[in-house]
Amino acid sequence: MSIELQLVITRLGPRNVALLQIHPAEPADIVPLVTGAGVQAVAGDDSALATQVFSVGPSEWLLMNYPLHELRRSLGGREGRGLMRLTDVSAAFTSLRIEGTAAREVLAADIGAPWIPQRGKPGQYGRTRLGQVEVILHCLTEEVFELHVDRSLADYLEGWLAARNASHALPGG
């Protein structure tokens, strides 16, 4: 008989997700750029509602939970125009919340850069692979993580996580 470590996998509701490609821009310029036009982070601890900015490449940022019409308006009026593209990718992404005592162990089981699940502090994130699927892994608390993943791979990833949890069951009874 085995006892499973606690792991809860929750598929989060739809979010506004935009891919901002901008050149030239420094990472420190992006947050003021997207928040400067009255787009404010949602108060509270619920990350499903909070606005978030993830760097996904040297000139690419994933913006979550920003009103797209406000972003377009604020970015369209910015000075020092360079190359810029804002694309609504909301339909392409799904977010999963992974929480429980087994979260870190399961998430660190099969990734190329296990520092986030092993030593990550709240607020830290990184792009990595999990079960052969590219994800953005975001540490919210010691036992709560969010994974942002391509919607077409979410079912596979959810099954992979559940199987990993079962394989990490403790012997005993």
C-alpha cells in the first residue's frame, strides 16, 4: 500500500494573454511602459486575476490579465517608436495551478532547469520543459506554482503531472 503526497492540479479560467514584441527595449522599460497608461495590477493575492509580465525572449514579453484595448492605446501613443507588435494569444494559452506538499518534488522530477521548483522564491519564474512540454513555471508560494502552457498540450501535461505524483507515492501504510 502507498500513500500519495498531496498534489492538487487545477485548470484556471481563461485569461487575457498578449505577446509584446518590441525592439529596442530593456527589460526595466517594459513594466512602466505597460503600466504607465492607467493599466493597474488587480489588488489581492489571487494570481488568476493579477496582471503579470513574463520575459520570454530578448525582445518578447508575455502580458497576462491586461485589458488588450488599453494596452493597444497606451503602446500606440508611446514616444520613441521602434519595432513593436502586440498580439492577442489568449486562445493559445492555458494556466494550471499546482499546489500541495508534493508540488516541488513533482515539478523538479523532469525538467532541465530544476532551480525554480527546488529553490524558487515567490514571484520567481522561468521558461523550461516539463514532460517534454515548454512551460512558464511561476512560483507563487512554497507549495503553489502556476504553469502557463500551450492550450493544445494542457491535457497531456495534466496527465503527466498526475502520473508523476503517483510515481512519487511513499511506501508504507
